[in-house]
Amino acid sequence: MYDLVEFRHLKYIAAVAEEGNITRAADRLHVAQPSLSKQIKDIEDQIGFSIFARERDGVRVTPSGQMIVAYAQEAIQRRSEVVALAQAVHRREIPPLRLGISSFINPALLQCLRDAYRAYFPACIINLCSGSPAHMLGKLERGTLDGALLTLPIEGLGWIVQQIAHSSLVACMRTDDLLARSYEVTPADLSPRLNIFHDPELHPAAHRHLFELLAEVGIHPEIKCVAATPADIQWMVRAEHGVALVDQGVTLDSDLTTRPIAGVQWTIDSAFVYHATANHLALPFVVQFARQMQSRPAARKPPLPHPCEPVQLRLLA
């Protein structure tokens, strides 16, 4: 918004939009109706278009004014949340944030969230709990967790999901594996070797979606080994039980490496998830931070020789 549009002007815009009538908005704001009308008109003159269309029985928001009204309402809500949080911090009323994490969430995401939380709430505690997505969702629903860092998809009703990041899914193998000699692995070469997977019971929806995408490119693997943690995955690959699919951003043992899969560019999507009934005071901050994380450019490796269109793969526990 322009410099001359102050916070009180945002309150005026929001009130007029919500009341649909300048006189009622003036009564609500305890200002004179002519003064409110003039200030709304001055704002419209400044930005160069009408926020409201004047009608006989009131006003309505114009299509171009919708964005201004949404901005005003969000700014008012955000200020209220910040003031309430600051007051709660001052009174030492913010309880520990009970945060769940899936074992397959990139630790860098958790560290980034913890650092930001501590910067805003230095005297407030984060209590961590790890487990499978199904286990975390159960705790969220029962109210024993406030939120969780999980991988998508999240099924069921009542969940509020704010995506945080995505990372490429790649094939993991030993450095001395013949597949590691090529820049990328073809689906035909990968199919007979791909037999190490995250335990399907950890995240059934993600497992189903993964196998659907594999089938689309002609990969029909046989599950021979299942793992509960990223460390288990790497141990199985290192012990020559086969090839696995992993997050490109994961830290690998020195004798392991990864290769992209030719013809696809799948991603693992991570999100901050909480239940609609959750009421921790710091949740608005965490959600806002998650939105900011999502807007950051994802770190990428050099492009493939023949770039392909990305397909979102929301998977892995």
C-alpha cells in the first residue's frame, strides 16, 4: 500500500466492506460519516481506482477493490495476533509448543523452524515427538500435539495443511554400483533393482501414490526390504539389498550416492499440519513462518540434459 495509507485507513476499508454501508461502518468506528466517506474517497483517489461501488442502499466491493479489502483484513488480523502473542510472552503465558515430526522430514526444516521460533519466543519451549504420520495425526486429533512436520498427502477431515518445502526424489545406490556410472537412471534399469522401501504402514497414502507414479513410467518393483528410518534405508542399500528412493537433500554415507530418474522429476512435499481445533497461541506465527518458507526458492542440482515437466510426488513418511 502507498505510504499515505495508514493502519487506521485499513480499519476503515475493512469496516466499510464488512458492513456494506458507510453509515454503519462510521457508527462501528466511532467516527463521523462525512469524515469516513471523505477518507475512503481520498484513498481511492490516491491508488487510482474505486474500492467500493456506491449504491442506493449501501456499497459493494469492486473487483479491483477485493485485493485491497483482503489486505486490510489480513493486516488487522495479523496485528491482533502479534499484540496478543507479545502480551502472552510478557506474562509468561505461552505453553511449550508440542511439535510432532516424521522421521523422514529433512532435519534442516526442523532446525530452521526451531531457530525462527526461538528468535521470536526466546523463553518458550518446544517439546518434540517423532513417529509415523499416522501416529502423529492421531496425537494431533487427540490434542496431545499442537502441530507436526509431515510429508504429504494428508488424508481425512479437519486438517489444516501449510506446505513448507519440496525436494527431488532420486535413486540411492552404492558408489560402486553399475547404475552410478551414468548421470541418470532409466526406469527400465531401475525397475528390477528397486526393492527397498519405507514401510508402507508408516504412510499408506504416500505409498499408494508412489506406486501409481512408478507404474506410469513402467516401473513395477518387488518390495523385498522395508525400513522405518532413513538410516535403515541407507544401511540396506549399503549392505547390497538393492536400490531405494530418497530425498535428494538427505545426508548420505560416504559410500552411497544418488542419481535422478530419467524422464521424471518427482518431489517429496513437506508441510506443517495441525488440526482445526488446535488453539496454541503461537500457531499463527508458525503458520506464517511456514508460508514464508514455502515462498523461498528450492535448492536444486544442475538441470538434466533433457529437462522434463515436474510431477508433484507427495510421499514418504
